[in-house]
Amino acid sequence: MSKGTETRNRIIVKAAPLFNRKGFDGCSMQDIVEAVGLEKGSLYGHFPNKEALSIAAFEYAWKETSSARLARMDTVANAIEKLKLHVDHLVSLPQFSGGCPLINTIVDSDDGNPALKKLARNALKQWRLYLQNTVAEGQARKEIRAGVEPEDVAALLISLFEGAMVLDRLDKKSGFLERAGKHMNAYLDTLTDRKT
């Protein structure tokens, strides 16, 4: 890896938590200069503007977050168990610094930055499709009842956990995520076809 690539990656790694905690408008290039320990000109040598850096930072933060949430799911064959493993990751794994980059970016870009809003919309779509496909594959293998709507399962899981994460952060107590995990696992048990 070239020195320029290493520096660019270091900037992204340091900038991602700042953007995630402070948002696009709240995070200044000076904040990033101080975190990275480079001159402002060096930042602009790697990123033409703050928006380009914020996009790279979101992509990094979301990749880290989604990789952790989906870790080892390919080692589980049964769809219900795969979804339960995902739930366990959502509940037990540490959050990216500053919280979930998806919900933070959705809220932050709602009234502003269209490029970040588009990235967040695409990230949400990919997560939703992954969950829908997991349910559909489980239905094809007769692990999940045929009448279950994959879109409904994905929407419920995402809404429940993103909401629980926000409530835990707002209330400064843990508990919403754990309760969401218990309820989601109980719900997932109702999706099986008990006749087979």
C-alpha cells in the first residue's frame, strides 16, 4: 500500500467517528485536522472537499458496522438461526463510535446533504434486501412459513433495533436493545412451520 493510500485511509478512520458523532454540519475540517494530526492542505490533497470526505467516512463507518452485524451469518444454515445470530450481534456488539452511522446519517442528512442521504438510503436498502432474502431462502427450505412476508420481517427488525439504539442513547441507560432482542427472538420463533 502506498504512503498516500495509507494517509488517505488514516484520514477516513479518524474522520468517520467525528462525522458520526457531530454530523456533517457540526464536524469541521479543523476538527479532522486536529484528530489526524495533518495540515489542512494535506486533507485537501486527498479529498477535494468536506462532502467527499464525509462520503468516504460514512462508507467506512457503515462497512465496519454492517460487517460486524453480519459476521458469521454465512456459517449458519437455518434462516431462523441466522436471523437470531443477527439479532445477537445487534444487541451485544459495541456500536460504532457515536452510534449507528445509518440512523445518524439519515437524521443528519434529512434536511440537507443529498449525497449522504442517497448513501444512507442505499445502505438501508441493502440491509433490508439481505434480511428479506434470508427470510425468502428460509421459506424455500421450509424453515419459515410460506405466508410470512419477508418485507414485513425486515421492516420490523430494522425499525425495532434502530429505534432501540436511539432510545438507549437518549436515555443513557441500557435496556431497550436487550428487550428488543428478547421480543424479536420470540417473534422469530413464531415464523417456523411447526408441522414440518
